[in-house]
Amino acid sequence: MARTKVATRDWTRRRTAKRDRLERVRPFVSGRVLDAGRMGAALEALLRPGDRVALEGDNQKQADFLAEALAGCDPQAVHDLHLLISSISLKEHLDVFERGVARRLDFAYAGPQSVRMAQLLADGKVEVGAIHTYVELYARMFVDLIPNVALLCAEQADRDGNLFTGPGTEDTPTIAEAVAFSDGVTVVQVNEIVDEVPRVDIPGDWVDLIVRSPRPFALEPLFTRDPRHIGQVEILMAMMTLRGIYERHGVTTLNHGIGYDTAAIELLLPTYGEELGLRGKICRHWALNPHPTLIPAIESGWVESVHCFGGEPGTERYVAARPDVFFTGRDGSLRSNRVLCQLAGQYAVDLFIGSSLQIDGSANSSTVTEGRLSGFGGAPNMGHDPHGRRHPSAAWLSLLTGQAPALRGRKLVAQITQTFRSGGDPAFVETLDAVPVGKDASMPIPPIMIYGDDVSHVVTEEGVAYLYKASSLAERREAVAAVAGATAIGQEIDERRVGELRRDGLVALPEDLKVDVRRAKRSLLAARSVEDLVAWSGGLYDPPARFRTW
Amino acid sequence: MTVTEWESLLDRTSFIELDARERAKALLDEGTADELCGPFDRIESPWLEPQGVVPQADDGVVVVKGLLDGRRVVVIGIEQAFQGGGIGEVSGAKIAAALSLAARDSRAGTPTAAVLLLETGGVRLQEANLGLATVAEVCAAVLELRALQPVVGVIAGALGCFGGVSIAAGLCTTLIMTAESRLGLDGPEVIESEAGIAEFDASDHPLIWSIDGGTQRVRTGLADALVLDDVTALRSAVAGAVRQGVPAEHRSRRIGELRARLEAVDPAHPPAPSELAAVWGRPAQSEGDQG
């Protein structure tokens, strides 16, 4: 009996469905090219209620034309979609839910739309499956969240569907692979259709349909920090980071988060770092986007290699002129890849350092603040100690942990912040805002960005806390308090105890690190303005208009 | 700009990175600087504390007397880090008094020129009318001194010089700017909020600098010299302007020329910023004019 049932099962339903979908869009297609003027109708023909759709909203580039067309679909025809969006950046990403076209959502990050996201959730307009980190969400596209349709974006396509993404390859090959090899349908908006693409980032046989967008896709310069806004406190913290972490542990492979704190570190390498004789000893290999503030370190010979998650507007010509440092294609331009760079940031680098908005007494940290559901993005992928790592390095071994024979090294995970943020809000708090926000959103656990037991170092303007040396949770809390300044957390510890922690090496103040506080001035920065960065690049960096002051 | 000019940026000591006191001293001959009415005299604004603003003991204006290439000058520097360089009752009075004292000394046989470091958004909002009144006094004092000795204005930073103080800038004997600096009566944000984003988009940097930027102001003759943000370059430009002395006729007195310029522009069909120099009959200067 059972045998008969097995024999009648159809093993090619997805393939049949794909053929059927492509048949239905045939009136809108010539070759593989969809009619941009009838994009909404084409999507209504292509999609079925309840479909799982991966919509390319990356950290940087956005399939904005397709998002707009999707948001404009008739909810009678297309409804109850399940969207997978790594970064919810556009208004249209949430319009889709407001209009009833989609109902369920799995995502990783909602930075620019975080307030509206929290509101839609409270109004019951969107059902959130889970909030992921980037690699988690991509991974699930190959396991239990396989999409039926992908709406992607690229710079150029040829008539065979071969795609050229330019420097911002980001998430496209990963999503395309998940869909193309599971008999889903890939639809790609491109800025241009050309006879021959400069290089093939995604082969044409992974691509079903292309459409020429009436305007180039949106791209944000998220990783550009104007050195003009770096102040003395950031410089002091950067000096302590260089001496107290990079030099002490011999950090050669690393990732930097976004922010003025880490930009300051990048800009001190050619000056303060050079003075300390650290060139060649630290900061040689990076998993990092092409940060304009890294240009001076690259130009002065600090940097051997950089692999990028995505591109950065304005750095195209510079990167193309430095192929020994950056990964570039046969066409000469940058090739980035978010999932691979996230993996590199997870397993191949010894240190992650990032700014935090809030840190609690146990060093748990979060960028979620009240009324905002911002998600995680990629920081937790890099901001943890991966237990799957086996290759040793001096830095990793310098944080040796475990009982023999199960000894292992540890990833350096550093959090850097001033004790009070701008506006006078304390960075160190009793309870993270993430706790009530998680409760309000009915999350089973609070959305903590980086867990306290993964944090090895905390840097503030007061000093460096070496949390990995703490032998108990109580000691970890004391080390955090010792650098938490005048915040309520900082007031939990007295001077005598701080003295003991300094003696035991759990805490270092500037004088313990031989950092001269008086030298923490802007004159120590290798570049003090965007013009200086252009100068360092020999005129190869073309800053986006908003960063120009000339 | 060419590649080599960009590279020369790195060898410089930035002028605008210095605070107002350091900037004033950087212009003067070594060992000659003498600050008047300094922070230890504690002449600060009485209007800020009641409005929840911490006052500054020099009210954000630094007055330093000394020698520049051996000539007597008073350098008056506005500190842009305090209240965006906004001028209040006390800081304005300090500027006006310093200029008047220089005029008195000049009349008494001790010629004293003035250098104004104008990094300011204009009148301090907290001191509205008092600030406006004091800017009028500053303008009167510039007119008094410039008849006797040159008054040299310097705008070096991206904050620029706006509001009432931009009128004082327009009265200067010589006005020196950098490519990053800006000069205008109403700031971009003010224009946008008053007249709408279609009139002026305050987030459009290329647009702003194409109108208010140092390069355009010099190209169209509303400022005199475009200099690199570098202590040595600015010092030599200022010294040169002081040396030139008082011109036969100041720019602000050339009424006929200015009126002709207004008539040459049709507000309904304004020329593009790049065309303005030609419309006004001034040949566009080359980009290499960087001091």
C-alpha cells in the first residue's frame, strides 16, 4: 500500500510551477527582458498568494524599482506573501505590508525603517518570523526558508542574463543561488542592458528575467565618515585601543564596525601607530568595506589585503587602482560578497571592534533603543567567539581559555564607546532598552546584539577593561564598572577596588598603557577632512556630493 | 584640482583646525602676541545662563594685538566652536571696541591694521536684538578704521560667514577665503526653511558651494584671494593685504559697479552659478589659483 503511494508522488512540482509561472509572464517578456512599463502587472502574473519572495534590500544597494512595483500590486491578486529581506531600508519594503500584499517577514536589519517597523508590528500588520543576523538569514534560504521568487538588482545584464554587479556585489549571488537551484524564479532589475558585460558576477543561467530600471538603483554611502567630526575623545580611545589591544595582542587580522570611534583608529595608524613602530606588526589583513578613512593606512603601507562585504560610493577608482590590496575582477573593479566576508569576519579575523549604543553591567550590548526595532545586521556574526575555529594565531592564543586538554584561543571582541553618548545619555545602563523592546514585540528572548560573555574588551575614555581575564561574572561586572565613568554603573565601584583591578591587569588606564592623554588632539589624525582623504588617494577618491565642502 | 595640488594639502598645517586664539597667534610675529580682554578678565555674556547655555569666559571672541611682519595689527578671532561663532552683545562689543581702538591709535600716530577671523553663523539667537545692534556697531567700526588702515577679513572654514557678520565681511578692505569656506547673507538652511527646498536645497553641497563657496566668491570678485587652508599660506596672504594699505576706493563704495551687476541678473531666469562670473564681466579664474 505504502509503496503504491510513493510511486504516485510528483517529484517535480517546483519545476512545473516554475514553467507555469514563466508561461504566465510571457505576454510581458521579450527574450528574457521584461517590459518595465508593465512591471506591476508582470509581478501579479508571476506571483501566487503565499509565495516566499526574497526581495533584495541589502545593507547598501536596493532593488528599489522592483520593491516599488511589488508595493503597487493589487492585494486581491497578490496577497499573503512571505518576504525575506536582509535589510529593510526603503519605505516600499514596509508599504508592501501596509497594503496587504505581504503578511509575513523574516529579516536581519531595519535600521532606517526601525521606528515604522516597531509600529507595524504593534498594529498587527506584519508577522515577523524571526530577526536574524545576515549569514543566518542567507543560510535559512538554503534550508527552511527557500524562496519561490527572488527580486534582485545588478548594474548591467547582457541579453543572456549574465549579470555585472559592479563593486557592490553584496548579497546578489547568494540569493540567486538559493533560488536558481531550487527551481525558483529570479527577476533582476538592472541599470543597463548591454551587449557584453565587463565581467560575469552571476551567470546567465541562474537568471530568468531581467528588467531595465528607469533609474539607477539606490545606493547609500553608509561607510563614509567625515574626519572633521572626529573629536579628542575618539582619538584618546583610539590611542588606547592601539596600545592596549592591537599592540598588546599583536592583532594582524581584523574587522572594524562603522563609526567615528573606529574611523579614528584607522586614521591614527600612519601617525601614532607609525611612531610606535607597529607597521607590519598589526592591522595587515582586513575584512572591511572600502572605508575612505582607511586610505591613509593603505597608502602608507600598513594594509596587505582587504576583502569587502560591499562597495562604497566614491571609492571605485581608488579601489580599482589598488588591486594588490582589494579583490578585483578581470574588469578591474572591486568584487565584494557579503556572505563570504561575513564568514571571513567570523572565522578568519582575530578581532572585531565596534561601537555600541548601550552596554549593561555584564557587558551585554545592544543598538536597539526604545521604540525602534532595528534588528542585528552583521555585527553579531563578527562580534562573537566562533567555537568552530581551529586555526591558531598569536592574537587568538593570547586569550587562551579552557581546561587542558580542551584548550582553545579566543576571538577578540571589543566594544568601544564614550561613557555618555551625545545628548548626555549614559552608554552604560542597568537594563538594556532591548529588554522591554523585545517584550513589547513578543520576542522569546531579548534582542541583544553582542552577548557579554563574548565581549573580551571594553574601551571607553576612562580606559580599557580586559573582560576575558575575569574569573567570574562578578569580576566581569567590576571590570566594566571600572571604565564606566560617572554613569550609575561606574559608581558601583570604588577607587581602591579599581586599583586592585589595575594591579591584576583586568583594567588599564591611559597611564598604565603609556598613552599620553595630552597628545589626544586632532593634529594626530592622518587626515582631518574629506579633502585630506582625497589628497591621500592622489585624487582617486571621489567623495559623494554630500561630503564635499568645496 | 590636479593631483599634485591635492598632495600638497598633506604637507600643510591647517589653519582652521586651530582654535581662535591659536589662529590669532599663528598670524603674529613670534613673541609679539598680547591678548586684550582675555578669558581671565571674565567678561562673559549675561544672557546665556538664564537660557540654559554655559557661557564662555571670553564670550567666543579673542582679541590679540601684536606685529605682523613688523607692522602693528590687532587680530580679532571668532571661535566657531562656541555657539557656532554666533555674535552676542559682549562678543560684538569686543570686536567693535577693538576696531575703534585701532582707529584711535592710528589717528594718534600709531598705525594699527585689523585682521578679522570670521567663522560665524551670524547673530547669536539667544541675544537676538542685542546681537543685531552690536553687529551694526561692528560695521560702523570697520568703516571708521578702514579709512585709516586696512581691515583684512579671513574666512577659512566650512562653517563660513553668514548673517549680519557677512555684511561686515563685505565691508573689509580685503577678503581672503579658502575653497572650503563659505560667504553669504542667509545660510542655506535659512533659505530652505523660508523659501522651500525648490528654492534652495540645503543638503545639496555642490549647489551650496557653487554659490557661497570661496572659489565662486573669488571668481566673481566678491572676495579677493583664494588661499589653501594652511598657516603659512594664510599668513603670507594676510601680510600681503596689510602691506597693500588702504585702496583708493573700497569694493563696497563701488556702487555703480554693484548696481550694474544687479541689473545684469534677471531673478526670473537667474544664470547658473558657473555662468555668473561671465555675466558680471569677470573672466573666470583658473582652478590653480590656490595660493
